[in-house]
Amino acid sequence: MYNYRQAEISELNEIMNIYVAAQKFMEQNGNPQWPAGFPGRRDVTGGILGGILYAVEREGKIAAVFSAVNYDSDYDGIVGSWLTSGNYLAVHRVAVSEEFRGKGAAKYIVDEAAVDLAKKRGRGSIRMDTHEKNASMRGLLSDRGFTECGTIELIRDGSIRIAFEKKIK
């Protein structure tokens, strides 16, 4: 059974190891979504200190990490259309540790952790985005009830992402 909580600065090295392994996994699978060094130590530290980075635990170990914010300016310029007019939780930087890959941690994030956070924050939907070559995340989102809504352009580097949204009850 998984549970989630805010990540702690004392876990920075362990979390960085998860992200570095995820970057290598993406690269090996032809997905250029996270070029080497992103998210970097500064990004992760900021997420922890800002209270937006979450650790997913199982058996006393960090199985996965993700971030969640109530607004993402990248989502303002969608080419397509969102299911809702706003009031969403944006979930980003999902990464599963090698030990827990394929064991339901990512499903837990999109089905339970993100939904719980969204409800606690009074949000009506969850929005996520991913690279077109991230077949595993695209499949996960489609399988878990997310709707492909169009594309967005990232402000940080101009790259294009496929945008998804799921209404929650």
C-alpha cells in the first residue's frame, strides 16, 4: 500500500537519485522529455522548500515523487481546449524509483494521491502534460480516465507537450 506526504529536504539526495534514474530511463526509451540535468538539484530543492514536491512511500521507502500546484501558466495557451475552465491541480515531474517501477506507484499518484490533493484544495480537475514520445505516461493517463485536450508550449524552453485533463468528483 502506498501513501504520500510532502517531501523533506533531508531526502534531497534520495529524490535526486530517483530523478536521475528516470532521466536515464526516458533517454533509453527515446523520450527527450527531461534532458540530462532536468529537473536538477535547484528545481528539486525549490519544490521541497516550496511545499509542492511530494514523496510516495511504500514499506518505509520512497517509491515515487511528484509535484502539484494549483496553477500553471504553461496551460494558459493550450492549442485545443480543456475540459474545465480552471480550478485545477497541475501534477508534474512524476518519477518512480527503479525498485518500484511497474508496481503501481504511478497509478497511485494519478488515481489517489493527486485526487486527494485536488479535493483537499477544492479543485475540480487534474491537469498533466507529457512529451509525445513518453508512451508510458500517455498510456497511463489514457488508461486512468484522462482526456487528451490538445498541446501546450513550455515557457522555459518552447518545447511542445500533450495536455491531459481529468474531472474529479
